[in-house]
Amino acid sequence: MAKFNINSKLVSISDDAGRRLDINPQEALELQRWLSDHRDVLNNLAYLGAAQGQSSEKRLEIHLYQEQLGQLDRLKAAIPALLECMPAVILGAPLDQVTERAIALLKELQVEYKIHPMLEEDDAYAQG
């Protein structure tokens, strides 16, 4: 859990590992604006972190396809605490057409990607 300390000259932010960042009041205001502008993204990340086991709270995750979006209002009425995450776009490409530069770009952009485990084994689809 992050800890914050504010005095007249700086704002200190420290984490559980003891790392600390000191910023001046103007930088703190810029950070506040940025956090406010990205509130929805941060809420989604917190939700996804909880959904991926980073929280002991049990959660329900619902995946709706385009043709099911008409039911969203009914679901929200039935589950008032339902948090709508940002829409995801899932892209796929044959692994042999993905260059090392493309992988480097994904890492640079911090885009989440997965290489399907079945595709990593040459004989995954071999018939015995």
C-alpha cells in the first residue's frame, strides 16, 4: 500500500518495499490531474487485478459478445455493483509471421499478449 506525506515543499510517495519518490507541489498537481483523467482505466486495472487473484475477494466476470450487449441494462439492474470494463479488442496472428521487432514493440507499448500454449509445441495437433 502506498503511503503519502505532504509538506509545504514536497510530496513524498513511498511503497511497502521502502522505495520513495519526492515530487514538488506542481508535479503533484499534474499527477492528480493525470490520475483523474485516467480514473476509468485505473478502476479497470484494479478490477482486473482483483479478478486475476490479486485479491482474496471472489468476483464474477461476465463476457458479453456484440449480439448480447442489448442485455447489459438488465444485467446492471440485477447486479448493481457490476463494473463495466473498457471494451477489449482481441487480435490474433500466426506466430510464424510475428517478428522479434513486433514482440519488442508489444513490450515497449506494454501491451498484454499471450502466445497460445498449444501453439508452442510442434506436435500439439499431431494425431497418434
